[in-house]
Amino acid sequence: MKDIKNLIKMELIIDANILMSALVLTNGFTYDLIFREDLKLFAPEYLLEEFEEHKDEIVEKSGLTEEELDLFLSLISARINFIEKQEFEGFIKKAEEVTPDLDDTEYIALALKQNCPIWSNDKKLKGQENVKIYSTSELIKII
């Protein structure tokens, strides 16, 4: 008989800072969690734009070549369901009202639309009370 825990999928919105952690420590818990089958991950397409905007900085901080970064992003893209802004646009206004950082608006809006928590290590984001935020260390304890 299969373990019931293996049949349950936890849905999460993944934040850009989580992907940065996975890039820096490809042998760490964050990287391992991203590839767990029992996690169903979502992100606004905005996350890909953020990575493109900061590509040079990411290459420098991660120690990866641009080609390695592109490979990582293609692997990650296979694990994350990227959602177009128009699909959660109706939640943007509410998200703008509750987010402590306007850069996180799309993450909050998508979480409100999907009715699921955000996986983020951003302490400011954790301060709002409209969407549950799980840090990596919290996720490790519950899954």
C-alpha cells in the first residue's frame, strides 16, 4: 500500500528569492525541494522577467556561466507552472493593498487567485496576513 503522504500534492507559489537560493546552493535543501514530486509549483511569468533583467548579476553571484544559468532555468521551467498576468489580473488591486513591497504584488495576486501559500524567505512578505508564507525551513518541517 502506498504511503498516503506521497499521494498529496502541496501547491505553492514560488518566489524569485527561492530560485536564487537554489542557484547558489545546487546541493542544498531548496534545490531538492523544487524537484519534489509532491510539490506543485506556480509562479507569475514576471519571475522569468526578473531573472532576465538581473541575468548578469545572477551569473556573477551564482558562479554559473550564462549557458549554465539558461540550462538551470529550462530545468526549473519544467517544474514550475508559469501563469500569465491576465489570469490573475483581477487580484492585483487587492495585492497592491496588502503587500509590504510592490515588487511582490504579482506573487500575492497569484496566491490569492490560486488560494495557496507562497514559498519565500522574504521576511517583509511574511509580515502581511492575507496569504500564508512558508520559508524553506518551515517547508522542510511540514513535508
